[in-house]
Amino acid sequence: MTKMLFALAAVAVAQEPIRVTTRLIETSVIVRDHKGPVGDLTADSFKIFDNGKEQKIAVFRVSKADSSPASATPALPAGVFSNRISSVPARPARHTVLVVDTLNTDISDQPYVRKQILAMLASTEIQDPTAIYVLGQKSRLIQDFTLERDQLTKAMEAFRPEQSRKLNMANQPTPTMPGGGPTAAMARQSFGQIRVFGNKDRAFASLDALEDLGKYLAHVPGKKSIIWISNAFPAGSLYGETDRMQVLDRADVAIYGVDARGLSAPMPHTPPSYPDTLNWVAEETGGRAFYNRNDIGEAIHEAIEDGEVSYTLGFYAKREKPDGNFHTLKVKVDRPGIDVRHRAGYFDAETKLDPNPAAVPEDASEVGLVAAIARAGANFHIAVQVNFKDLRLESENGRWKGSAELEFASQSGDGRALDVASKKLTFDMTNDAYQTRQREGFAVEQMIPVKAGTAKIRVVIVDRSGAAGSVSITPPK
């Protein structure tokens, strides 16, 4: 079986330039004019500045929603699976997460948000993988990435408005107290402090949830957008906390803020909307903010379509080591009358991600995998071919070093974990050995006990930089 795997590897795993840990800084750029997306620019059209200093553009890519799909390839033999070869068109380059924020949105506004999202789904063709996430007292993903409109619709139909205790605390009204004097003043001060604490508490809880999303999306290839439907929180609650955006910065996620309240006039003792916060988060990440409009569904649709054309620019940092500071980015285009948007900058810090295989989404393709499976008595025999060129290694004193975690997880039809086996891969090799691995890749074999009810086996690899790949295997009967 291993020989068959090596024979298939040359076809199944795309051969790409070797990637090492030279510090490459990349950012997505959206360019629009009065007619819509601008898609005819070249690398020579752009200039990029790091803290005001122009940098040489080393990476330039264009992503278009209407790009022709990859041509179909022959089906793999029975028992062989890959995350880089398929008989269906390649997955789209854009991934979108709709975030329904119940933590910061009054419960009276949430039914309208639900109605608008359902109307948007009914009238919009789902062209890119889309997920739905509830940011609330208990944040969770209610629908993973899918192209199926029915799955997204069912998830939103099942959603029910949720009361936010943190929001209630932040908007606790000061009771009317008879008379005046020190007692009344102390009461007003006390209730004011409760509101300040409540605002800060929900602001931090919101960023925690967005950070968790950023960690999840860091393993997802291509352009990534979060559409945050919310009344938000006072921007002042995050004073001095801009470094909390580091995870989203590293994942290169654009956030689009959509005001959940629309144009409806606020009633007494109801939470206000905070478009300043929606604007701030959008500007920091290269997205847009939508507010003062009742057509929330249309605003969501516009946010989704905003990335029809995007450019990726990259340059190599000249500093030998990260300086730990925030660096501003500025992109200029040699064309008048256009709007250019990108993230505000990046934190020059270590960018290694948490190498947790459980956080890797289905069919992640950043690291190419080919897997073959066969029944061997009471076990499944699995052989995995890994594209060595996709792993990030460091050159140190004439040797190449790195590590990765390889996980084999048996799952039932409803997604329950039945068995998990892990392997720690450590690389420390000469340049000659490195060049050989670059040409041939490497294979790993694993025996997995046959468990009753096993519907699939997920093979996941994550290197210490966070580069990941996964492939799902259907076991033989």
C-alpha cells in the first residue's frame, strides 16, 4: 500500500515552492470604484508601506469570485483519499462567517435580525463556504462552513433570541431617589460604576469570542470575512486594549459590522447602538461598517459581495527578529477615484499558532495529504503521504528543523469521537536529507482499532507554525 501511495503522490499533491520561516508579511486589499470592484490591477499598480517606509512587493495574488473552477481530475482508486485532488471543482477562495451577536444586542431586536438573515438566504445564491456563529452568553458555531442554502436556513430557523445578562448589567438604570444629598450622589455613582463594569465585561467577552473565531479561521485558506451583526459596545471600553486584535490580525480576517438596530428609534432604557465601535473594528481589519439602515439583509449581502475581487500583497520583513511592536500598513494604488481598504497594520511578534488538530476545519488544504486505508484484521491500516514542501521548517547551523502533530480520529456518523491516535513528528536533518524529502515527501503508517459505528476517520496534520491539512477517510466495510 505504501508503494501505491508514493506513486499517487506525484499526481495528487500539488508541487509548490518550499516555504520556510522567513518572515513574510501579507495583507488582503480591496479596491473599488463607483462601478464596483476593480479587478484589472497588476503588481506595478501598488505600493505598500511599513511604518511609512516603502517595501518591495514579493508576493502578489489576485482572487476573483468569477474565476473559472479547476478542471476535474480522475477519481482516485478505492480506499485512497486526498485533500488536493477531487472530481469536483476546487473549493472557493472566500470563507464567510455570519456572527449573530446576542451578547450585545437587545432581545427585542434579535427577531428582526433573524428575519432579515432568513430573507437574505432565500434571495441569495450561496457561492462561497458560509458558517453561522452565535456570539452570546455561550458562544458556539451553529452551522459549520457549507455551500448548502438549506443547511444555513435550518440553522437560522432553529435560532431563538437570547437574553444577555451582561447587557442588562451594562444598561442598569439609576433608580429615582427622593431628595438629594450625599446618599443620592453615592447611589448614582454606584450605578454608574456598575454600567462601566458591565460595558467592559461584555466588550472583553466579545473580543474573546472573536479571538476564538480568529484561531479557527487561521487554518482556513483564502480570504476570510466575519460579518458581525450587533449593537456592539462603547469603543471606550477597549481603551488601551488594541493588542487584543492580534489573533484576527494574524489570521488576516476582515470584519464587517452591521448595526442590528437599523433605523428604529431607541426606546427609554434600551441599549444604544455603537456604530463607532463597528467602524473601528472594520477599519482595523480592512472591512466595512453598515448602520442607519433597515435593510440589514441587504447590508449582509453587500458585505458578502465586497470581496468579489481581492488582492494579496506580501513583503519580507528586514528585521532579523520580531520587535514586538505594532506596525502600520499603508497601500497606495496608482489610479484616481478609487477606495482602497486593508487591515490597519500588524503586530510584529511570533506568529506561531496553537498546533491543535481539533481546531482544524474539514478538508483544510494548506498541507497536502494523500491517505490510503485497508482492513487488517481487527485494525484499519492507514498510510499517509505528506507533502513536505508545505511544512514550515527553520534553517539553523546548516540543518533544517521543525515539528508537526499528526492525528487520526475515528468518528461516528453524528460526529462523536470514537478513538484518537496521535504522532509527534520531529525534523532535524542535513541539507541533503532535506532536499530528498522535498522531492519525495514522506509517508507515515498507523494502525487504528476497528470501532463499531465508525463512519469516517479524520487525518489531520498541523506544524508548529499552524500550517494545517486534513482529509476524511471512509473506512472499508
